Amino acid sequence: MTSAAEIFAAHVSRPLSAPVEANVFAPSNIALSKYWGKRDKALNLPLNSSLSISLGQWGTETRIAPADVDSLVFNAELMAKDAPAAAKVWTFVDLFCGDNRPALAIETTNSIPTAAGLASSASGFAALTAALDAAFQTDLPKATLSMLARFGSGSATRSFWHGFVRWDAGQADDGTDSYAYPIDAALPDFRIAIVAVDTGPKAQSSTDGMTHTVATSPLYAPWPARAEADCAAIEAAVWAGDFATLGQLAEDNALAMHATMMAARPAVTYLKPQSWAVLDTLWAARRDGLQAFATMDAGANVKLIFEDPSTADVQSLFPDAQIINPFEAPPAGSV
Ligand code: DP6
């Protein structure tokens, strides 16, 4: 069986050159057709493909510079090397660099307002992978960066492009065909609203939540085929510029994912009463003609998708929601 270290060694040619300073931005992303379930934990391979929209200027900026000792500063705070989030970063850096790597100063900053309660592992590992590539001048193709970022977090595969992105589950045992690519169809009116419900840390990581769901949920079995079909249908709707079909499919897909979790034993429940209250308000407005749809991930917050002409209506229903235009110009230094 191939190991993570072997995959990195096969793609990142070594010895590495001496690092130079590098600064990279990667956008966060929200899945419209979800990744939920792994077919291989060690290689972090998904059981199904997924499709996302990147969040424009919301993401992570990572700077890497040569240093005398390792340091990791996250949102202006120096992180202990063994803090769980920092340990994940250093493990990834070691995988990328192999043995005898030079010391590095890593500084990473999220442009995502903390109040939005969005996870940052997708943009974080994409920015880290791209910054390592730039710092060591390895000049890897984006598809390879996406494939390697998967070892940090699955959703990071999709954060190397703006707009709509698809991550193919792939079939190879070593996962070298499991990476993302852009769907180059722009829907310039596409908007996202983040309705924050709970901005604290999640009760259960997505890694644990999906592993437990696959292992115990009697409703999981039909999920991978359903998710593949949803991915294909959403991609077709993106190409057709058919927002209504896309939105309804995305909402159905998210609720189906949460249904697999709720049937797990014991149940995995990320949604809170307030999440359901947001959905009730949305569904009532939709019955009155508003074309907006919801999607939820491994947390209680609700993300709405709609088109620009509905912005004022969405804003008046959810005055505190943060509205994102995914097609605005990306920040300097973006992937
Ligand atoms: C519900 O990418 O965070 O957001 O690969 O274990 O790091 P790991 O999981 P992660 O899972 C994301 C799950 C999701 C759906 C999605 O983004 O596709």
C-alpha cells in the first residue's frame, strides 16, 4: 500500500532548493454537493465527488519565510508546536519537505470574519500547499497541489480556484486521480449569505463526524451514489446557468447529508434549533416567491445561495447575514 510520504516524494522533487519568502492567498469554499465519507483514511480519499463555490475574497493568506527556528503565527497569535491545529500544519509541512527540511516561519491570516463561524481548513491547507510550492520553487501544476492539499483536509482540494470547482473522487488506490478542477462557467449574479448561528468551535470535527456516519448510519449506504448524481446534475445546472435547479439540488443534497448523520448511532447533529428557525423563515419566504436556497456543513450556521436581484430581500429577512459575491476580483497573490 502506498503511504502519504511516498505520494509526496513521488510528486515533490527533492532535494528541495533553499526556501525564498512567499505569500499566497487561497479562497475558502462551500460545497453545493457535499463530500461526506472517506474510502481511505490514511490517504484521505473520499467516497464521493463534490462540487463547491469559492468565497471570493474570503479565505486565508499564508506567508512562508526562511528562519532560524520553526514558528507558526495564526491570526497574529504564536501557536505552540503541539497545539492540535499547529501539529496538523507541521505534519503537512514535513510531508511536503521530506527529511532534513530547513526551519520555516509561517504566518497565516484568515480574512473570514470569525463571527461568520466558517471553518478555515479548506483555504488554510490550500494556502499552505501553494505557499510551500512557491517558497521552495517546486512549480507544481495546480492539479498536483490540489491532490497534495487533500492530505491536510479534503475540502482544501477545491480551494485552488475561484468560482465553481469540482473534486473528482477518483478511482486509483493511491488517490493520484483524486483532485479538483475548475468549472469555468461564471454566474456573475451568484451570491452567498452566511447566517451565523453559532460561532464557537464545533462539537465534533468533520473528520470524526463523517467517519462515525459511515461506520454506523443505516442511511449512509445510498449516499455516495446520490452525491455523484447530485454533483453531475449541479454541474449541468451551472453550465446551463439554471440557478433555480442548482439551488434546489444544493439544498436537497445538504439535507440528505444531514439525514445520514442524524441516523448515525449515536446521532451526529450539527444543526441547532436556530438553524432550523433560519430554514423555516427561508422556506416561508420561498413559498412567497423568494428564490433562495440553503446549505449547511459540519456546524450550525446556514449558508444561503441566491442571485443578486434577491439581495435586498435576503438582507431584510436576515439583517445580520454577511453577503459574499464569489465572482468579485480576487485579492493580490491569490491562487
Ligand atoms: C461537510 O474537508 O473538513 O464541509 O478531509 O476530514 O479534513 P477532512 O474533512 P473536511 O470535510 C468537509 C465536510 C463538509 C462538506 C464539504 O465541504 O464538502
